[in-house]
Amino acid sequence: MAEWLMISELAMNKVKAANRQNQASHRGNDVSALQIHRKIALDSAKRLILSPLSSLMTIVVIAVSLLLPALLFGLNENLQSILLEFQNSARITLFLDNSVSESQGQKVSDDLLTDNTIQSAIYVSATKALEEFSLSSGLGEVLRSLSSNPLPAAVIITPATLNTREVNALSQRLETISEVDFIQLDSQWINRLSALSDLISIVGQLLAAIVITGLFFIIGNTIKLSIENRRQEIQVIKLVGGTDIYIARPFLYTGLLFGILGGSVAVFLQLIILIMLNGSLQELIQLYSSNFELRGFGFFNSLSLVITGALVGWLGAFLASFRYIRGVNP
Amino acid sequence: MIKINKLSKRYGDGQDALTNINFEIGKGEMSFVTGHSGAGKSTLLKLILAIEKPSGGDLIVNGLNLNKLSRREIPYHRRKIGTVFQDHQLLTDRTVFENVLLPLEISGFPVEDAKRRVRAALDKVGLLKKEKIFPAALSGGEQQRVGIARAVVNRPSIILADEPTGNLDPNLSAEVMKVFEQFKNVGVSLLVASHDTSLIKTLNYRVIHLDHGRMVNDIGISNE
């Protein structure tokens, strides 16, 4: 007995020494805290693997839920890039009256160049318009058989600004030129597309809010079930003095892991969708002779998707674990 | 260490589990609580562990009035008490070693020192060779001893034991009592609930006798 007490005494002294050391430098404490956290994280990972089917289900549910709003945001980014590409070529076409001669038309075009809200003005005579149209449409034979040229002469204008209001003001001014029959604003469909993009963005945000709320419940319920499964263990830990935070820690890691894995699977699914869509879109895009290509989430968006998953997972687990652990008493 | 004054406990169903209990256990004192099952022994231990709240009277443990104990303070209160449970309360998915390590892990003990302490505690109950075994593979007596090792590993100032010798043969029971006495000798207060009257008789300690929740006898013998 004396021997044992001596050993414990020795151990106590060492503990005291170690405590003193820890007080002297915080590093010792941090390392052991890190070790404890690593151990708990590994334990949580092991538990996920131990019930692979239910873990996989939860992860896939999280992934699909995150993917839906993320896809909308991705679609929007693609729309934005289209808009950007075409906004650079926003044009106003002035169709000239048939009575206007070629030299008069050229003069109208040259005069417009002095306007500093106009970047460029190109005069296209009726003859030239017909030539271009017969080339691009492949209807050359049909057009040549016509007795007169049905196409009007035009001035194609690129505004110096992209601002919708300024472009509109410019087009109103252009409409008053006497030689102009009517004008066509090529940016109208861009405006419509822009409005659609705004709508998609709002729908995406709403969907994200709904989905994240839903995920809190899904993760909360998963955590609740695993707390129920480990009820006896929690009771024992409470009996020997474990705090709620200590008990909650493995569940918080479980939530975090679910979130990270769900987010990662969402990124992976997105890649598959992207590859499939780009394959089938190729033909359509070639018809428009555009080098447009659907873009994926990119590194930062993918990362933020995973981080969103992690945050939602952790927070969902946090809310659930403290609620349910409180209810488990010895 | 434990001061009990006019303590009573009435459960929600109106049943009086304890009525007007008064006693005090000082530092380095060991006492037995006896009585037939349902006499209130377990309730008394539950109150000291803050598993149940007193209905009346005062219960002061380690200078702390348990009536005023907040939810947050309960875990820290329990860490100062080593408890041996009648049904062992071991974690079946952890080894003997990990079970005994649990109280130290909870209080964030430095890992290397914790391991040393766990081995010392297991050595004391004669289970050092079984540290890697899971509790289910142990006999009832061995499980009880793992519970004892876990109760003492944190060097608590108070040890509570609920029928600690219930599953043990007389030799092992005597061994367990020796372990308890060693703790008593270094200033630990012990309260042991037991109906093993033959064992209690051989030990000559104070015996508090409960009957239907009342103290009927307090044989305050001290062998010092």
C-alpha cells in the first residue's frame, strides 16, 4: 500500500510540474487540446464509416440540397458572362428612309461621328446590305431574282456608353433625325435577359434560405438520433462529471463532417452536370458560331460551397446537440 | 465534507424516499449506510451526486450547498466525487483502460500523466493485465473493480459506493475494503451503501441505518 501511495505521490508531483510548465508556456496546453480534438474528429469519422448507408444518405441529401440553389447561382454567373460579352457590342441600327441617297446617308453617318456619345457609326448602303444578307443567309439566288432591293440602307451605331438610360436617351435623339425611318435598339433583349438574371438570382437566394433551413432540421434530426443511440454513454459521462460541451464535441464534429462531405459531393455532382451539359450544348453553340462555354463553379465558388456545407452542418449539430443532450440525464 | 441537515426527498408521485436525515461525514471518515432495498440508500447517493434535488433541508458537499447548485456547476461538483455504481455504469464500446481514463479525459488531464494514473488505479484493483479488454468480456466482479478504479483515478475528495461488494466473493470484498481504507487514510471521505452486514461487522466503522427513508440508527463508532 505504501508503495502505491508513493507512486501516486510521484505522479502527483509530476502533474504539478507539468501544470507549472503549461502555465509558463501555453504551447503545451495547445498541443494537448489539438490532440484531443484530432482524436474526437477521428472518432466521429469512424462512426460515420461504421454506419455507411445512413451516413451516405445524409451526405447525399445535404449535397443535393446545396446543389439546387448553387446551380441557380451558377446559371446566373453564366448568364452574366453572356450579358457582358454582348453588352460590349450593344448596337443601335438606324434604318434610313428609302428616299435618302447613298451620299446623303454617308453624310448622316459622318455627322453622327462628331457626337461624343457615339463610339462608331458605319454606313451600310442598301446594295451592300443585300450583298451581306445574301451571303449570310444563303438565299442569294432568290434575292437576285427580285426586281428591286427590299432592304433599306442603315447606319450601325455603337454607343460609347453601356448605361441603359444614356443609350435610351441617345436613341431618342437619333429617332428625330429626318433621314431616319425607324431605329432598332439591339440592347432590348439584353435588358430582358438582365431582368431574367435578376429574377434567377432572387429565386436562388430564396431557395438557398429554404434549403438551409431544411438542412438544419435534417442534420438536427440525424444528430438527435445519434444522441439517442448513445444515450447510455452520455449518461455515464454525465455521472463522472462531463460537461455538455464535452459531450457535444463529437456530435459537432459529426455535423461538420456531414457538411464538408455534403458540400464536396455537391461540387462533384456539379462537375458531372457541367460535363454532360457542355457535351450536348456544343452543337447548339456552334450554330451561333460563338465560343461560349458553360462555366463550372470555379475554385472559390466550390470552396465556398464546401464551407457553407461545413457551417450549416456544424451549426445544425450545435443547435440539436445542446437541446437534446440537456434532456439526457442519469 | 458532507453535511446533511433535516434532508428530505419526496418524489413526484408523492412517495417520501427520505425524511429528516441528519448526519455529517468529515475529512478522512468512512461510513456505511445500510438498510433493506427501498430504504433510501440510493436516493441519498443520488442527492449527493446532484442527480436528484432535495425537497427540503440542506445538503452541503465540499462546502457547496447543493440547493444552490446551478446546472452548469453540476459536472464540476461530480468531478470531486468518485462514485462506484451498483450496475457498474461502464461504457461497453470502450476498453477497460479507456473506461478508467474517462474521468481524467473529461477534466482535460495531461495525457501521459493520465495514462500513468490509470495504470496505477488498475494495478490497485488487480486488473492491469486486462486493460485492453472490453467490459463485456469481464466477470461481474471484475466489472465492479473497473468501476472502482474509475472512481478513484481522479483522486476525489469524496468516494460514494453503492453496493460495491455486491458481486464479489468475500476475499475480493475484503480487498476492495482495503482499497477504500487506503483512501480514507489519505483524507478521503467515504460513504458506502451496503447491505453486506457480515462484512460491515468485521470492519468496525460508523453505520447509518435507514428504514423507510428515516434514520433509525447511527452507530457512530470511530476506530481512530
